[in-house]
Amino acid sequence: MKTILEGFFELKEILNSFNGLEKDYNWLLTDLDWSNPENYLDYFEDYRIFDDLHNNFWITGENLKKLANNKDFYFIWGVFSAFDKNEKIDLDDIKVEPYADGNPNLWGGTPNIQHPKAKVELVLWDSSAILLLSKDNDLSRNFRNTFEGWKDLNYYNQS
């Protein structure tokens, strides 16, 4: 299912809509523009910090939930890609690095999850929209049932 929700929502609100299903995955966070507290690296299993705009983070679903509940985090841009718990990602050798800012593939035709092994992709778009591309129908239904005003992304892109 591919969904767009316009407006600003905190990560905590989004994850709450998943009704715990976020914990079934490990998450790759890429293309982040965010505000974070001093101890933010404590949440992550692994990370690579290259510069202010190019960083990759690997986090469990449980820790992602803890991170979202910390009021000192604020996300403007970012891609959160969910992987089965048994999937391992080598942060030194990411073949496909999902991105939001400047990605034309999100806004035309039928967008697809960027990383071929990911099951869910959550895109935070400039504090103004949330895109949810998901192979997990339960997670998508929970999201859609929580938020009013969502639209099918495929239909939205045809408008």
C-alpha cells in the first residue's frame, strides 16, 4: 500500500499508529535532516556519520520507538526503511541508499520502496508530508485507520 498524509506529524504519532508493528523490524535511517540531543547515538546499533547531510543509522524497532518518545528529537526530512529482523545491512556497503530530498521517483507514477530488501519505507518530507510505502498491509491499514485525510499515493501522483 502506498499512502500520503499531508501535514506535520511527530515520529511518535506515526509509530503509535503502527500499533507495535514497528518492533517487528530493524530500521535503516538515511537522508536525515533532524534535531537531536547530545546522547542520540546511544539509540543505534550501528551508524556511519560522513557529514552533516550524509549519515546512515541502523536501529531496532524497539529503540526506534524509544527514540520517537524522546521529545528532544525533531525530524524534518528522512527515510526510515524497515527490514526483517534477520536481515543484516552493512553500513559500509549500502548498494541502495534511500533518500527523500530531491527524489523525483516519489512524485510520479507508482513509487516503490527504494531498498530492494526493505518491507516498509516511511518518508518524512520537509515537515509537510508523510509517505508510507509498505508491503505490510496490517501496518498500512493501522496507519490509514489512525489518520484522517490520507490519500492513496498512486492516485495523488496522477492528480
